[in-house]
Amino acid sequence: MKKASKFEKFAARCWNLLNEGKPFTPIFVIGTMLLFNLTTLFAGQSFSAFLLSFILILPVFILYFIYDFPLFLRNYLWIPFVIYLIIWNSVNVPLLLFALGLYFFFTVFFWGTLYYHLRIGTTWWNFTRFWKLVLKNSDSTSGNAQEQLPKFLLLLSLWNLTFEQMHMGFELSYAPLLAFYVFLLLFAWILHRNLFDWKPKIISEKTNNAPEQKEAMSDKVVVLVVDGMRKERFEEANTPFLDYLRKNGTDYSQMETLYPARTVVCFTSMFTGTYPFEHGIKSNMVWKLGIKVESIFDSLRKVGKKGRLLGIAHLVDSMGDDVETVTAVMHNDVADRNIIDRAKLIMSEQDPDLLVAQLISTDQTGHSRGVLYDEYIQKIEEADTLLKEYVDWLEEQGKMTNTTIIVCADHGQADGIGGHGHLDEGERYVPFFMYGANIEKGKRIDDKQSLVSVAPTIAYLLGAPYPSHSRGPVLVDAIRKGVHK
């Protein structure tokens, strides 16, 4: 299986500029205004007015970049637009219709059809379903129509208003603009302070519920991450192998993901044991490469052990050289098959003490086709078959004698385009269970836990120090009594 090329890594970062909601909004608004006013700007007389009017509305761009309006908060975004209409009563209908057309062309046809067809082989008719997913979507991407529409309609209207007045030589009144900006800032601050209350609780102390182990309990730890596997859909799927592991291991029924529930954020938190405000990865769009803290891979190196993370190119932005990349440009029906083959190769050639493998087909199906359809269940069931093949192969190779298996998802998925980010229904709690010689059998833990416990638990099992900023408690309830020192 091909590794992700340098070009693919670069392209993935560029795509995140359009995929992530925060950078998309200014890019889309600026691009729309340039295209709409192309002939006027080519005349050469209005470029300074265009630039000055942009500078005038820059505070709104900044405010919308700083503040998310997740889930039901996005409904409040229409209030500033209505107030704008009341104060200025000025709308360029052709401009707004042009913007709406561009937006739905980008999300439904370019992204939902062309992009997914070229990258993972989705049908050319995917737009017939994707438009519904865009309208429902609640995550933090550009495909969140209910959040993006009121944002770019207001920004375009304000920009066009100031541009036209400057272009025609009218004297601009700054007082109403300033008052509107003050209102918008207070409005956003009050909403987020009083209504934005569903983020997971942050563990305040570093890992301290179990002493660091000087000797390893497990020879190996293998973490199998089914990216984007929604918990209740997993329960509905026919997964005999994963059911066996869960029944004969320890199941954590209330395992909570991170906020924002984006893949790179979740993986980084899982394998550092801490949160975005410490490790520095706050979305899939990574502005500064690398993490600010130690990872489990750093901890293993301190005791002469090795870990590898097999995953898509995005993860390199966070974990760097500890990632064995896989190309994400392949038909979705063969993606997980190729990843499992690559996982066998890594174990054969490198024999790491820790191997993390990211299966991506379930997540990609959720994004391209939606999570409430049969295709999504089918991918979970295919993952079950492939994971059984891999664990059986480990057994044949004599690598399961004292190996701990961890099976989990990095996040769930909501309705819409398999949305995940804002912790809508279906995102927050993920499947999570452990299996192996050192793991309690037939045990279920119903207390709420967090994925930040993954790194310290691996360190505990492999006799390595906890990562420098690890806050998650070790999942000691899963470890057989008398095994840990």
C-alpha cells in the first residue's frame, strides 16, 4: 500500500483551509467579492475602495474566526443579519444569489460529488443525497450550511455596502458601523458565556491515580481505531468478532471523546493524554506543525521501546515522524483492506511495542454518504471482519501471548455529512473496550471516562513513564488484580 506522498500531505493541508469552517468563511467571502466585482476592479479606479472597505469590515471577519456558533447557537446568527437589514436596509440581491450558488456548488458538487468521486470512488450521483446532508450538517466544517449561510450573507452585505458607498464617493458614516461591531462582540460573548456549556469537563490534575510502572505488564499494545464509528450504529451492526473482544474483555460504556471532535485533535489527545489547550492541536487545520508536549511515543523511547501510528496524512501534522502514513486517495471499498495489509507489514518488519492502526472507511462513508444509511453499517461490519483477520494473524505470528488489544473510535458522527466536531448527537460517546491476558474478562465500566486516558494506560501497561502533560487517569479498573505492581 502506498504511503502518503509529499504532495498529498501538502494537498491535505490546503484542503483543510476549505474544509474547516473558520478559515473557509473569509476565503469564501473574499473570493466571492472578487469574482462578483471582477469587471469593476479591472477598470482600475475602485481597487482602493475595495481594499479600504475590506479593512473596515475586518473586525467581523476576526470575530467570526474567534467564535464558533456550534449546534443550536448557529440559529442566533440570523439576528445580526436581521439587525443589519433594519439599520441599513441595503441588500445586493444578485451578489447574495451568486454567493448562495457558489456555496452550494462548492459543497454539493465540488466537494460532495467530484472530490469524493476522485478520492474514494463515490458515485457521480452523490449530489442527489449530499445536498440534504449539507443542510442537516452541524459540525465545524464549511459544509455546515446553517452556520455558514448567515455568516457570509452578513459579511458580504456589509462589505458591499461600504464598497459601494466609497466607490460612488458618498461620505461613510462610521458611528453605526462601530455600534454594530460593539453589539456583535457583546452578542457573541454573552451567547458563548451563557449557552455554550456542553464541552467535556477538563481533568485539572496530571495522571496520579496509579504509580508509573518500572516493568511492562504487556509485551505489546495494539490500538485499533475505527475512525468515526458512531456508538449506536456499532451496536446495530453485525460484528461478531468485536462483540467477542468486548464480552471477553472490559467494556467502557461511557467513554467520551474530546472537543472539538476532529480527527487530528482526538488522536493527539489520545496519545498525549491531554487537551488541545496544552498540546496545541485545535482542529484538523494545523497552523504550526507538531505538538507542544510529549506523546506516548516519546515516553516509549525513554525506556528503549518503539511505537508506530499507522494513519492518514493529516496525523503527520501532529505526530510527525511517529506516523506511518497511508494514502487516502483510493477507493473506499479497499481502503481498510490495504491498511490492514500495511499493519501486518509494519509488525513483521519493525515489530513495534505499540502499534496504532486507523481504519478510515467507516468515517469516509459517513462523510460522503451519511451515517443513517445502510452503507455506513456495512463499513462497520467490514471493519469487524478485517480486524478479526489481523488479530488472528497476530496469533499465528506468536504475537498475541501477552498483547493487550484496545478497540475504539476517535469520535462518533452526527447526521448530515457524517459531521463531527461540535459534539452533536452521536458524536460524544464512542465504543471503547480492552482485551488481553492482563485485562479483566466480562467486565463493564459505566462511569464516565475520557479518551485522554489512552496514553497513560498504554504507558502503564508497557512500563513507560507517563507523557509529560498526561492528565487522563490510567484505566486500572480494566487491569486484572494482582497484575499491576
